[in-house]
Amino acid sequence: MTQPSLPELLHAAVTAVGGTERPGQVAMAEAVAEAIDDGAHLLVQAGTGTGKSLGYLVPALAHGERVVVATATLALQRQLVERDLPRTVEALHPLLRRRPEFAMLKGRSNYLCLHRLHEGVPQDEEEGLFDQFEAAAPTSKLGQDLLRLRDWSDETETGDRDDLTPGVSDRAWSQVSVSSRECLGATKCAYGAECFAEAARERAKLAEVIVTNHALLAIDAIEGAPVLPQHEVLIVDEAHELVSRVTGVATGELTPGQVNRAVRRAAKLVNEKAADQLQTAAEGFERLMELALPGRLEEIPEDLGYALMALRDACRTVISAIGSTRDKSVQDEDAVRKQALASVESVHDVAERITNGSEWDVVWYERHEPRGGAAYRHSGASLRVAPMSVSGLLREKLFTDRSVVLTSATLKLGGDFNGVGASLGLGPEGAEGDDLPKWKGVDVGSPFDYPRQGILYVAKHLARPARDGDRKDMLDELTELIQAAGGRTLGLFSSMRAAQLAAEELRSRIPEYPILLQGEETLGELIKNFAADPRTCLFGTLSLWQGVDVPGPSCQLVVMDKIPFPRPDDPLMSARQKAVEEAGGNGFMAVAATHAALLMAQGAGRLVRASGDRGVVAVLDPRLATARYGSYLKASMPDFWYTTDRNQVRKSLTAIDAAAKTAEQ
């Protein structure tokens, strides 16, 4: 029997999920199959509605090698594991004559810990463990969440937090989960044979397709011990998020609260001398953190340097002491010891990293508004350290010994893939070199007719926005646009403060149009309510630029208040920009403009989510039309019909609103 062709397999899979085969999806599947066959690397830009997941799953399953699929969002992970993979596997089974297994794998803290659940949580202020279920008032939110978790533990087959609906607070979940550092290990734990995290790992070892997230992929790359099973193909979906997720995993943080928790946890497990040394170092660090000024620390001040060295050395002493001291009076000593060791090691590693002062790291101090409650009394200040760039790490760890496919609706910025490629550690497309992985970029287009379905309007007549300045003219323009659109507006703002000011002002100006504001309800509730009532508007910041999928008449106007450049005082972005300039490059274009282009491409993508969608993306920042970099930013966005004519846009919005109202009747 001959091997079925790729078009046959794709047709069977698309039919099984109830989809429609599209030219872009076919082109993507062919490009992915070629890359896997050649052991090559591929960047694929595939617009919304292409059907990306089948575009990579079908050729990967057909090839028969183990594949890891890493995604950024829970929604896509669920879609893959609950919808696309089961149906695709069943559809391809008769053609491939095998039924590939698939599994989900996440970091350990995403799974319920049976030891924590049954034996209790290490108590910072006292010896041993305490019963969190007894300690929490059953009428409190925490108590109710914990009782739900205990009941759920008897029902769940996975122990995966994301399978618990509705969810529980982070505080409640922390009472029944452990990090990899806190885990006793399956062989030492009384519940090792039943462990949910270990079961997930075992399922992953047997699976042909493993679905995971960017964070676990980053941990696998950064840490010495592999977390993911050996695999021949890596597919990174939502790849525009990868650099920021890897940076997040590679960022260390040190706070007085974190240090004091380590002191309390270790105090009962070590000799008095070691405990006093750590206590003294913690007090010195806390005093300096109260005095420090926010901003990047290009050089560590001498007194802070001494405090960090004292902290590092004290942690080292405690780590050795914890290993040599035993105290049978401590209840469940191994669990208490493991948590204390994890806390102290975390403080030690960040203190040592900052003290070592790598030229490839950026260190900065942040001050936040302290949150209420004794548990958070030290949360107002933090010292952070992040890699200047993760491109070298990704080049070394990601693109070796396997074929890598990266895909997203937004990988082509300014007309080519080189900007995103550089952030991933890749040279220019087609470049040859011993240390440069060879790769190819493919844009398979979109099933949507962007010039007919959408308008890109730039309010060229407005004043150039000043940082934190009063923008009355922008608010006037926004009011008129919402009125012309009959509501139906997603407002994407460059800061939370700007979103709050606009919501407050417009609620008094046009009360007939309800305005939802990010932060006032959960994101899921906000999007649900926005989609339910076409007259409603939704205002917010970063997560809305990338996380809203509302096809139909409820979202016919997407407004960006200004070009979302990083703040000039952003320590990491400004350090990266400076490094590019010192190397002879254009730091503004490489860092600030690339950051803005990616967000604008994602934000503009909120407008057209289905073939029947119509509407306007309005950018209330004249620089998109007047500045030299404007053409680069426009080239990164969908190819909408472009205008700066405000009267034409109002007429178009009024017509779109009228058509939507007619269709609703």
C-alpha cells in the first residue's frame, strides 16, 4: 500500500475538524514537511484564519518522528489537546495505519501535589507542617478554594490546574503545589507512585506529540537537566511571544520579603551561627533596598555590592548547614528541609549572579506600591537581573540537533523576517556560516481580503503625543469615532493610566455607550461581555493587544491611542537599545521600533477575525503618517486600505454600523 500524499492527509484532517481547506494552509503544510524532511529551520507567517495548527500537525504526524509543540497561551494548548489532535489522529489513523499518542506537559507547579494536600504546608514561623485546610476559615475565599481543591483531588485524573473550572486564586494554589526545587522527588515521597506531575512526564515519554508551553521550553533550554523528552522536531506556535517568555524565565528577582522568608524557613534547620549570619545579611540588604532609587544599575553601588556578597556567602553557609543538620523534632523534616533549601538557593543564585556582574546582564531596581497584609509587607522594592539578549542562548540551545518550525500571524516586520530572526539568534535569511543556523522564511498570506474588509486610519491632524501629557484632541477624536461606530470599539492603550483616563472621560461624555475597563473584572468576563453587546466598548492595555478574539459586529473599530514604543526609562529595553548602538547598529529601529511593530501588528489583527468582518483600525498618533519609521510600522500591519481622511472614515464607520444593525434585526 502506497504512502498517502500530504494533500490527502490534510484534506482528511480538515474535514474531521469541520474546517475549510485554504491555499495558505496547503502552502504551510508543504513548507513544514520540506523543513522536517531536510532537518531545516523554518519561519512561517500565517494570517488569522489560515488554520495554522493543522498546517503543522499534519506534516509532523505524517513524518512519524517525535515532535514537541510549544505554545504561549492556554487557549491554544486546550484547542490542540482537546480538539485538533484527537480529531486529526482519528482522521489520519486509517491512512497512516497507526494512531499516534499525544500528551500535555507543563512545569511541576502546574500540578496538584498530593504530599502538600495530605501532609500540609511548611510553616515559616513554626517547626514542621500545618494543615492549611484547618487554618483557613471555611467561609473565607481562601478556605472555600482549598475545600474545592480537596474535593477536586478525588475526581481529577490529571491534577492539572488548568483543568479546574472555575479556577482558584494563586494563594490557594500555592498551598497545594510545589516548584521543582521544593519537590521531594518521586522515590523519596510517600505519594510518588500517585504523583500527577510524574504521571504527566511518563505520558510525555510515550507520546509522539508533546504539547507544552514557552516557559517549559525555556527552562529546558536554560537549565542543565533536560525537562522535555528527546525529540526530532520542535514547533513553536505564537512564536512572536517566544523571546519575551524566555527572557521572563531567565530573569532573576530579589526582594526583602523573599529574603526574609528564606531566613524564617532555614532558622530551625541550621545551627545558631549560620542562622544569625543569614539574618544579619538579610537586615543589611533590606536597609539598602529602602534607600535605593529606581532605575538601571550599570554599576552596582559599593554598599549594595557588599550587602549582596554578604547575602550570597550567608546563603552558602546555610545551604551547607542544612545538608549536615538533622532534627527529628521537626514534623515531616524532609519536606520542611526541601522548601527551606529551595528558598535559600533561590536567594543565593540571584545574589551571586548580580555580584558576578556579567556584561551580558542588565540589573535594575524597582519600587512598587506595597500591597496590604503582613505577608506582603516587604513587597515594595525589588532588585532584578535579566539577560541583555536571549538570542545567543536560543541560537545555541534551540536550533541544534532538531528541525525547528516557528509560526505566528506576525513574524514579518517591516516587510521581512530578519528582525524577528535576529531576536531568535538567527543571521539574515539565507546567510551561511559555521555558527549561524540556516533558515527560510515563508509568508503564506491570509484567507481574508484585508483591503476590502478593513481601513487603516491615521489621525494625521492630531498633535504629536507627549509623554504623560493631556491629550484632549485625542479624546475628542476617540469620542467622535465611537459615536460613528455605534460603540463596537476595542480601545488599545499604551499604558494603564491612559486607558483609565480615557474610560473615565468617555463614560461622562457618551454614557449611552457602556465602557468596560481592564482590571475591573477578569479578562474572560470582560471579553464575554464585550462580545455580547455591540454597543459596548472595551478599553485596556497590553494583554488586549494580543488576547482578544471577537469576530462579528461587536468589534468593528480598533483604536490605538499612540504608537506603543517602550518607555524611555524601561531598563531592559534601553540597555538593549544602547548595546545595539555601541555595536554600530540602529538601536531605535532594532529595539523600540521592532517592539512597537510587533504590538501594532498584533493589535491590528484584532479587527478581522472572520471572512464577514468589516471595520476600521484607527491610530490616534500622527507619527505613523509623518515620521520616517512610519512606513516600517505600516508594513508590519495587515494590508488594510489606508487613509488619513477623517470625514471618509466617519462615513465608513456609520455605514458599517448601519449594516450591522440591519443584520441584527
